[in-house]
Amino acid sequence: MELTIYHNPQCSKSRNTLSLIKKQGIKPEIILYLENIISAEDIRNIAKLLHFPIKDIIRNNDKDYLKETNYPVGEKDIELSIWLAKNPEALQRPIVLNNSNGKAIIGRPPENLYEIL
């Protein structure tokens, strides 16, 4: 089984999800999305696997951050994905992709992982 995790080591949910993956004996591909650029196209592909519109993979709980970065409220997925590629801190985390079956989850809570195994 091939898993990819979009990981932020500073996030407890992300660390806990990664721990659950490793407890399954799986060595995932770990993408440190704050250090490695994620393209707008990659973001749109992730959203498709999640079956979510882009707006639903944006952390909207930090209103000040969204305001400071000119969050494009009401825009279409393409504009939101471009904004999110420039502001990866706003990405919901962690996101786990099962490359073997094409399924994906947001690890909030971390136990969501079991839905794609």
C-alpha cells in the first residue's frame, strides 16, 4: 500500500496521523508542504480525491491570517487553488492519499485514516 501524507510536523493532528500510519507498518511518502511547494494543480487534484471543493480544504479558523493574505472569498476553485498554493499554511492538515486505491482523507480526527486503508 502506498500512502502520501501532506505533513506539518508542528501540528499535533498531523503527527498523530503519521504515527497511526507507521503503526500499520506503512512507510508513507511524507511531503512537508510548508517547505516544498505544492502547485495549484496538485491542490485541485487533492480536492478531487477528497471529493471536496477547494474552499473545504482551507483552514478558515484563522480569520486574521485569511484577511492578511487577501483570501479570495467567493472565488472559483481555480482561483482558490492558486491562492492556496501561495499560502500553504491555510491548507487543512494532514491530508493523506492512498495511491493504491485513489482515496484520500483529511486526518481530523487522525482516525479518519482507517477509511482509506
